[in-house]
Amino acid sequence: MTVIDPETQTGWVPEADELDDEEEMPLSLRLSIADTLTLGNATCGFMAVYFTTTGILIPHLTGSQETGMARHSAATAVILMLCAAVFDLFDGLVARKLRSSPMGAELDNLSDLISFGLAPAYFVLVYGMVADDAHQRVAAVGGIVVLLAVVLRLARFSCVTVKDGTFQGMPSPFGALTVVSIVLLELPFVATLMAIIGTAWLMVSRVEYPKPRGRLAGAMLSWIVLSMALLAAWAFDAPGGQLLLQTGCALQLVMGAVIPLFATARRVNNFRGNRREARAAQLP
């Protein structure tokens, strides 16, 4: 922009720094490194829905008998949910180490809703349509329960402050992986539905789960990599791949039930330690 000096009647152009300051993007619209990882989370969730539709649902509706493609697509969809969990793990770590944008928390909730709410709920819905002993409408109700549980959990997470180092209720990434593990176990329909509803209840419950930090974060990452390997072995029909996958899915369910026991035991030990310290302080 050219400005006319009233004394000299000559034009001059503001310095580049002044223009940059005026045209600089507002802080609330800048994406940080952590935000980029969060968007990767959302992308993986969307692609999981895509592969569930194109590789499982559409072949079923068109009468295709190619079960190998459905298996590959199911494995790809679950691997993408696992990748979304990796992005979700690292965006929090990066946000704590580096600067995060003001909209980081909102982006995280929206991405989690896609990857750990919509994607597993849709997976349950499609399972109800393609499984031989399943009931489509009842499975749809199960999918809705999963979706609403994640919505309520994410809303509560934004409004409620909990103790540092713990989650109130099963974290949504862990809940999503537990839901798909239940489906992949190929249990009878009633048992599958009850286990899915139980997982949804755990996500909105007050049961404490430890946050994945330090060694626990490393253990979680190792478990995700192992799960990807099991899914790949199952998808390519490797010897013993079915048994390995079922073992991994069963371990996922066991961990969902056992992990909160460690948090409860730690809380009990802390309570006992505080009582001992209080008693020691009262002694003369």
C-alpha cells in the first residue's frame, strides 16, 4: 500500500515488517506440530470407515464371495484405528514438550470422535449386517451406544477436572480397540453385544485408568505394534494367524478389565500411606 506524505507529496511504502504484523495469521488459526498429528488421527479414522465400507459392506451387498478381500479390508480398518491411537498418543506428548495452539484441545476431541467413536461404531454396524448370526437392527443399537458413549466421554473430559495421571473411565482409544477386538473374536451375537455394551459403560464410568506416560506409554506403543503384526498375519492367512489374532483380542479384553485394578490398588496404597503419615504426625 502506498501512502502520500502531506509535506513532501511523495509516496512511500510501509516496511515489510509492518505489513507482516498487520497480515499475520491470528494465533488461534495457526497449526502446531501437535495439531498436525491430531489431524493425522482424524484422517486414519475416516480411512477406517472407508475400508470398512468398500472392503466389507459393499462386497456383502453385491453378493461377492471373495472373503480374502473382506479380511484384508477388516484388518486394514483396524490397523488404521491403531495408527489413529499412535497419533493420539504422540500429539499429547508433543503438545507437552512443544507449543500447542489454542484450538489443540478442540481438534483432539473432534478427531477422537471420528477415529474412536464413529469408526468403531460403524464397524459394529457393518458386523451386524454381514455376520451370519447377527441381527442388523440390534447391532445398530450397539453401534449407537458406542458412539454416544464416546460423545459423552469426550464432553465430560472437556468439563471435568480429574486427578493428574488418571482418566475417569476407559480412554476412548482403548475403548475403540476393545470394541473391535470383541467383534474380531467372533463370539456368539448376544455375547458380542453384551461385551460391547459393557465396554461402552466402562468409557462413561468413574473407573480410573492410568494415563499412558513414561513406561506405560512405551508399553502401549509396543502393544499397538504387536497388534498390527497379529492383524497382518491374520489378513494374509499366515499359519496360526487366526489363533494369534484371537489371542491378541482376548488379551485386549483382559487388559481392559485388569488395568483399572492397578489404578485402584495404587489409590488404596496412597490412602494407606496418607493415613500412616497423619498418625505419625499426631504422635508426640
